[in-house]
Amino acid sequence: MDKIVYIFAFLQHNFKKIRNNLEKSHVSSKTRQLKINGQDVRWQQFIDAFDYDLNSNSLKTAHRLTKDHFHLTSSSRMRNHLAYDILGDHMCELLQNYQHDRHVNNQSAIHLIQVTTVLLKNFQNTSPIKSTDDPRLQENDCCLEFFNEWNRQIDHNTTLNKQERKKQFISDKLYFDLQSMVLGFRSYCAMLLEIFPAAGINASQSNQDKTENLFGFIRSANGPNDMPNVLEYGPAINTYVQMREYTAKHGMNCSKHRF
């Protein structure tokens, strides 16, 4: 009997990649000059909104946002929460207030953050999905359609060459991963609910943390040797099995078991 395997991109990485695409979007950038509905979406718009809130309001609107969110280093780019805050409702409110107070047009940037806010909310939701008719899956589809429509707009702009069009849209890798995330997760839910009709899928726990921990242990056990043979790999995996156990917290997508 043939088995179908569903693969979807690691959710946390995708949100960081969206933020990174935004960060690269500048007027003089050689890689990204994002444009939605003919309107520029620049990283500077986010910085300006933050600076205005910081310097003009006695009580900050977005208290969770700091300078670290906008002036990133190689290490801070790896922190999930810095990307989540930029793509969430705090940043959306900040852009809306800045647009209202300063009479600037940030509508395309606001629309993008509204879409990412929905994706964040749904994929961080701890409430289990128990049906393929769950409204969160429909909302994810609508968010993906936003990126599809954005891609179609750019492709239909025949006044630009191919390289110029690529700059106005997110990277091909990120676009593929977003499609994989939304469509793959929907298929994953449909498969599990068909096999286990009474089950519930927790989107916030659908990640590869356990696998990364396992491979991280094996890598550290073998030191600089990144190509262990069977004799080297075996003791490492046995040590992991003996010293650790895979356990699941209440509500996760798997049951407690020991290897």
C-alpha cells in the first residue's frame, strides 16, 4: 500500500524570512524593493512609525517593540519573538496610528502586516483543529491568496524586466515555503483527521524541535566529525535513548512514549 507523506516548511523560520525580506527592502536595495498594489513597502516605514511612537507619545503604543527589533544583528535575526512582534498586531497598530497622525500612506504595508498577523495568530493557536472546516484553515487560505494575488500583479507588469519584477516580490524560496506551510498543513490536518476522526491537531506544536534536538545531540557527540559512520552513530543514538526520553506535554500532537 502506497503511503502519502505531507511535508510543510518549518513555521517559525517562515516568519523570520518574511521579516528578513522586509528588512532588505530599500529604495537602493539590489535584492528587494517590495511593492504592493503599486505602493512601496520599505523597512524604513516601520522604523519611522516606531521612532514617531517613541519620540512623540508619552505612553508608547507598541510597548513590546524596541530598537532591537529594527536594528538587527546576525544573532538577533535568529530570535523568533523579534520577527513575531514585527509581523503581529502591535506593529499593525503602530503603522495605522502613524498613518493617521502623519497623513502618510502606509496602506500596503498595513495590509501585509494584517495578513501576517492572521497567520501568526492561527499557527500559534493552542486550540486543537478538529475539522477540515475549521475557520482557521480558511483564513490561512485567504492569507495565501493575498501572496498569490501579489505575485500575479508583479508578473503582469510588463513595463519591468524580470530582474526588476523579482525585486518587488518576496524571494522565490519564501513564496514556495509559504505555499508549503499553508497547503501542507491543511493536507496534514486532513490526513490525521481521516485516520483519527476524534483527534485534534495543535498548530503551535507542529514543529521539528524534537528532531533538531536529536540531531544536535548526535552532532555534539561526534565532535568535528560531521560524517559519522555506523559504529560512531550507533553509540551516540544509544546514549540519547538511555539518557533521555521523548515525552509529550498535555495537548501535544503525540502521546508520551519511551524509545
